[in-house]
Amino acid sequence: MAHQRLSNRPGLFRLIPILTRSRVLARDLAIDLGTANTLVYARGEGVVLNEPSVIAVNSRTKKVLATGREAWQMIGRTPSHIVAVRPLRQGAITDFDVTQRMIRLLLQRVGVSRLNRPRVVICVPSAITAVERRAVTDAARGAGAADAQLIEQPVAAAIGADLPINEPIGNMVVDIGGGTTETALLSLGGVVALEAVRVGSFDIDSAVQAYVRRQYGIAIGERTAEDIKIVLGSAAPTANEVNAEVRGREMMSGLPKTIVLTPTEIRGATEEPVAAMVDSVLSCLAQAPPELAQDLIVQGIHLVGGGGMLRGMDQRLSRETNVRVQLVQSPLEAVVFGAGRVIEHYESVQAMFMKAGSTDGRDR
């Protein structure tokens, strides 16, 4: 009778599998805590969340109004007491409390609760300091993680790109994110040479904003600059280039105004951050042992990250380095896929984790 009465209650048996699934999702998680986007991989499930790293807060009440995509849509469109911000800049936490609240909300969305405290592997830039590493792990533990380990983004990207990093072969990964560009040469499961600069695709957006303001006297927002980068931006001349109309606010009159921009002028406007990215790759190549440098002629250089999708970036790098450069499949998800493989084999890959308080960050 008890079973019969339960079966007559709609939705009960549908609820039980969902709760069980939440416990599985909360067991082990990999987080790509990026400046632009945060991705979460659940062990045995794959990517379960992909949201912009943005949080909207009421500055008067300190209440979180939105996170992720909903908060991203508020950027540049909120009243003065509502602030939509990215708590990470150039790969570093700029506001610890806001970051912790964002991580907690994201973990709650994938099934983490007080009863389900998962082990978490977090992908971070190689360039962050010991203090920043400690801030990331403390934020994750404060958000509900039972344990938090760090792994360098280029190492995770190489794993996610299916590169044979455990073999005695040179494999080079260039990870261009929102706030950093990291180039790593890997062999036998370790980093042989590394070059990281705090220049990323957001710096390209800022260069576009500064150019339009300086050249045309027009103020444009962060989202408009990103759209211009996607439509007109390039690291080298490419086929089928087109001009585009851009609307903004004229700074002198305060009135809306439309201008026409060309790919050539945007390419010139963004040359400084793009050149810094290319120089960092050349610097890493200069550190490579001769034997591993020879391997790159066969293996090539693998490009990952959202900034790597800038048109002509692979061509520019190939021309500057004289090495074949290719954009990997799923460049935006390569890092979290690699971290996901790490949590699938958590016990056997702990040597790859960074030490939160070590001098160089890597556990060697």
C-alpha cells in the first residue's frame, strides 16, 4: 500500500533521481576559473556549466542580483547602485569576497550543498603569485569545497588537447585567455619552459575602446568593443574582410553617433597587445632545449583559449616562429576538458598540482 500511495503522488519518483545526480555532480569537480568565462566539469558527467565570470551586486544592500550570463547582459546597462563586475582581472582575483560569492553560487547550481562537499581542481594562470594562489584555494573552500587543488592552465590545456605530454617529446601550447597569455613547452609530464604575460583578449577590447575614443571622439562600451573585435579584429590580413558600422556616444555633444570602422584600422589599433602575445611565444621558444625545439617542427604549436580564435592569430604566430601553428578542437573548453581528465584520475596525477605556497607554484 505504501508503494501504491507513493506512486500516486506525481513527481516523487522523478525527484529522487535528480537528487542522486546532484550528489554525483558534487563529488569531484574541475573548474576553469577564467577571467572571461568560468566552466565547471563534473566527474562522470562532463561540462555542466559554462558562464561568463561576471557577478551583479547591489552596492547598497550588498545583495547578489545575478551571476553568469544574466549578469553579463547587465554590463554597462545598470543604474549606479547596481554594479556588474568581473571579479578576476588579468588572471588574478581583484575582489576576494565577490569571487567567493560567485564561486559559491556556481557550485550551488551544479549540486553542491552543505551535505555535498566535493574535491575541486581549479585551473589557474601560471603567472599568479603565491598570495593569489592562496586566495583562489581559500575562496573555493569557503564556497563549499572539501579540498581545492590548483593546476596550471597550459598543462590542463595540453591534456585536453590530447597531446602526448607524458612522452619524451616536446609539446608546445599557447593559451590566450581573457587576461593572460601563457606559452608552455611540456615533456615527460612536466613543464620544461614557460612564458606568461598578463595580456589577453580583454586588452584587445581595451585597445579598441581607446582607439575609437581617440580617433573619433566616440565612447563605446566593453561589450561593443568585444563585438568589434569579433567582427573586425585580426592578427594578420585575412580573406573576406568587411567594414562595419559602430554606434556610440559622441563625447563632445553627448549624442549618439554612427561611424564606419575597417579591419585594417582595428588591426593597427590592436597591434600592441597582439605583438606582446607573439613576443611571449618567441621568448618561450628561445628557452627550449635544442632537442625539444626540433620536435616542434613535427609536432607544431597548439593554440587554445578564446583569444586564440582571433582571426589570423595562427597565421601570425606561424609566420613569426617558422613553426606550424594550429587551433585545437574546442579551444574554449580545452582547459576544462584537461582538468576533467585530471579529476577522473585524481589519485594518480597529484604530482601535476601546484603548491599553494611554493616559490614557483609547481610541485616538482
